Amino acid sequence: MLWRQALIAPTNLVRRMSESYIEVQLSILRERTGKYRIGKPLQRETGNILTAAMTPATFALALLATASSLTVRPSSPRRSVAMRKGFNPACLSLFATPPDASYGVDTEAPTAINGVNGKSPSEVIPNGLVNGHPADRFGPLLDKMNLSLKSLDHLPSRRPVSSNDVFCNRELRLDNLRAIGFDMDYTLAQYQQPQFDKLAFDGAKTKLVNSLGYPEEVLDFKYDHSFWVRGLIIDTKRGNFLKIDRHKYVRVAYHGFQQISSNMRKQLYSRTFNKVPSFTEKSFVNMDTLFQHVDAHLFASLIELKDFGEHEFLDGKTYEEIYRQVRECVDLCHRDGVIKDEVARDPEKYLVLDDGLLPMLRGFREAGVKVFLLTNSYWEYTSTAMNYLYHKKKVDQATQKKNDWMELFDLVVVGSCKPAYLTDPYLNLFRVMPEDGSLRNTDGLFEIEALGEDGASKFLKMGKTFQGGNWNHLQAMLDIEAGEEILYVGDHLYADVLRSKRALGWRSCFIMPELPEEMRIFHKQKGLWNSIMELRQLRDELTYYADGLRKEQQLTGSSESSHIEMRLEQFEEDEAKLKNKLTEAHKEYHSAFHSRWGQMFVAGYQDSRFGYFVKNYACLYTSKATNLGLASTSRAFRTSGELLPHDNLMTDLSSEFISD
């Protein structure tokens, strides 16, 4: 009975069975088959070989199989990885948690380290030392590689991990950079939520009613930024909100605030005859920035009003038209003073101060790195926000006009119109007069060239504040030709990160204010995640074993069919139990991050589309821009190693590679 329960238990439960009991079962196995030899295949009279994946879970299956005299190859108590016909290693994955890291944000003590794939820490870390001296972790490795490191004694006993860390997708050395640029909104300037978003939300709904004739009920809408996460896609044609994975499969969908059923979701986005949606058409809008939470909530509220209210005005409008008018009204709020004037009146209510801002910017300049500001905000608002961040208080009109904050930058570009700034070489450059915000024409590149030797420096001496232009002007003023010598730091995945990286080869750093909460929840749910991964591994090994039974059934014919059928029926029963338990646990895990959309970087068991783009286009990512100032200006950021599924499987401590 104990072995029967093992079929549906996590693998670590099976591993806790006593070694003496396993020895007894091995003896029984030897007696019943007369053919049991460790590390050797068991050859039936038919000459066929069945290889069983012998982790303790599949070992339990093997013991059950002996009652029917099935051929079993218990080569070792580890997962066998055989390069043989019919075996596809690419369908399997290894999910492991590094055992020597501690999360350093929560004030509570770090939880006990879980093993890897059910292994105890003593099996994973040499000498079984988890919280010991660094030499205990790395000593055996250094001995093996014949290395002696004097600095090892100064390492902490565990690798600290904090939401203030800068995480690396592509290797980058800060001392190889000649310039570093920053966006302003949600990068240098962080905002209080939901207070800041409510300015745009309330302003936009007023414009919809007073200017466009929308029903008075719109004025009663309430803003809830917690309903949304970044990385969603808005289907403006259907009024739907989607979360998709990196393969463009829609995992979660809502129509307005109503969740779409699984069947309807698949009918809309997965079963379109002879056509796979690309989600790049104009009717699909990516929620790449926190600003778009306002658009999403106002659009969803209007969808509800259109679907369930009695309004001829809305009945005559398509979802696409409604979204377009929402976007226009929200955008107008950013230009006409609805937001700017209120922030200027009470900056303490809307802007977040960061003590690390000035030291970081000054540190880069002192290291000889050129620092620039590149923002879509116009001069008046940029001046208001940066003066508050610089002086750490609201300043009077005379002080604001001085714009002392500009000493932090070699170059300032406002009203840049990203992403067009990064792709359109024909945009004109204007000089901004900081005293009154007025604009002056420039001849751009021609003017810089006309100034002769050191033309860029001469051009900037006439004023370093500009509006518009394009990347050609920027690189000419910085006197930099190679895009890889520029690091741009921003919060907009498309306009700041993807375009600068893909089109120009700039290095990129993505800012994610949501990251600390994501990390905190993952740390709290790590035990559940490990259990889910172990259950998935167990399910995979059961499937692998059952597939061998089916192949055996095909080869042996009807003489053994009844016995195999019984085992396959047991497998189907256990498979259903595992599937239901995984569904339940997976829902619990994702709901801990967000009750509707789940973990931001993950959709199902794979990268979300948002996570995929962050991984592929953000060289670095972190929770706030000033985290870059916590590193020295010569810091080298390195990636963790990446493996394909076949290599991942072979690095699993419970697997064994079998070469033909």
C-alpha cells in the first residue's frame, strides 16, 4: 500500500522511505524476476528492452510491475536519460532552486533552504554545509579545478538577493560605457499611486462627458489601479484584455471586468481557421508602461456601461472607437495642464523622493561618463518635477527658473516623441530657452558640422536643453558613434528598451517599480513553487514510464496485454489525480501574485510575453534607477548560464545519462 501511495505523492515523499525497506523490495524483485542486475538492462525472451526512469517515484512503479513479470530496467535510483529511438529529451525540463541564496528584503529571517528536486541540502552542497563558511560551499570546487583564492574568506556565507539588486540578461561592464541616459517619468521620477493616476483618470472622464457627449454616469467611475498589471494586451476591436505567453497563446482573458471562459477564449484566439494571431495589428495595444493602467480602467468601465447600460450614444460606437477617444482624452490631460498644474501645486502628494538620485548622477559624471536626460515630457513639466527631486521640496518661482538640477546632466532632451525619436531620422531639433521655455530653430547636424573641430562641445556651450530631434542629433552631440557605448534607462518596455536596443544597438536597463512586490511574493511562495515543480517532474516520469508500457504492449501482443492494461489504467487514474492537484496548486500560486493575472513574468508554466521581451531586450533590469548607483562605475554585470531542456535534464541530480 505504501508503494501504491507513492505513485501520486511528490518525489520527496518517496525519498523519505527507509533504505532498509527498499532493500527488502529489491530482494523480492530479484526473486520474482531472477534477472535483476543494477546498471544492466533486463532482456526478456522477446529480446525487447523496457527502460524505466528510476527515481524513487518510478522505482515504485517498477515494484508494482514485477507482479506481472513486466520487463524493468532499474539501472539506478535516478532518472535515466537514454539516447534511443522513441525518446525525446526536449520534452522534459528541470526546475531547480539555487540552494545558496537568501532573499534580503523581508525583515523576517530567511526560511530554511529547500533542496533541489527533492534532494536534501546535504546532497546538493558539498559537505552538506548550507549556512557555513564560503569555503565550505566552494572549497571542493576549487580543489577540483586546482584553484586557490585568497578573497574567498571575505564572501558572505550565503549569496544575498535584494530587490535593490540590478539583474542581468546580457553581460555589461559599466566602465565600457561613454554615456548613460535616463527617462524621467517612472524612472528618475517615481509617482505616488493611485494619487497620480487619478489626475489623468478624473481629467479624462470629464473630457469624455463635457467635450464628447458621453453619458453623465461616466463621472461616477472610480479608479482602481490594482486591477491591472503591466504586460497585458488590449484587444480594442473586441474590448478584451489578454495575458499571453511567449508563444502567443492567450492564458487569461477579460471582456471589460468580466472573465472570458476557457472555451470562448480558445475560440477567439486559438482556433481561428488557418490564421494565428500575431497581436501586432493596430487593434492590439501593449500595456508596456504604468501610465496605461488609466487607459485600461477607463476603457473597461466604458465597456461595462456599453454592454449592460441603456445608452443609445454608446450603442452607436464600436469598442475600437471608444478606446481611441479614451486614449485621446488621457493624452490631452498630459498636455493641457490637468496633470502638470496639479503636480506643480502639490509635488509632495504625487512625487517620490529618492536620496540616491543625486549621488548616482554625480558619480557617473565624476567617472567621466556623459549623462543625459531623454524624456517625452515637455519642458514646463520636466522643470517642475526635476526641481522638486533636486531640492527635495517645492521651490519658489525664482528658484525654479534657475534650474539648478541641470548641473547633473551634460544634455537634456524634452518632448522627444519616443519611440519615433529612435527610428525617424527626419525629426527636427529645437533649442529650449530654460528661462521661459521658448523654442529656437537649429540646423541640427549641419550646424554641428559647420562649427568645425569639436563642433559638439561648441554646440552644447550655446545651450544644452533641446526639444525633439532624433537619435542622430543625440549621438552627434555626445560625440559617440557606437550605440553599444550608450546605456539608456527607462520604464517603457517598447519605447525605451525594445526600440533603443533593436534599432540602435544601445544597451538598455529596464525599470520595474513592481519588482520588489513580485520578489517578496515569490520568496513567500517558494515552497509551493518547489512542490509544483516536483509534481510536474513526477508527472513527467510517470508519463515516461507509461509510454514504455504502451510500447511494450505493442511488441508483446495479446499474451501480456491484460497485465499491461491494468497498469495503464492505474497510470490514467494517477495522471488525473496529478493533473487536478497541479491545477489547484498552480492557481493558488499565481493568485498569490495577482488574483486575476497571476505572476507578471510568467504565463502558465512559461515566460509571459512581457517576461520574454524583458529577457530578450533588457540588458539589465531593476526596481528603480538609483539602484545603478549602488554599484561602482566599473561594475561588471554577468548573466547566469542558460541551458536547453536536454542539457537541463542531464544536470538534474536525479538523472542518469545512458549513451548508446
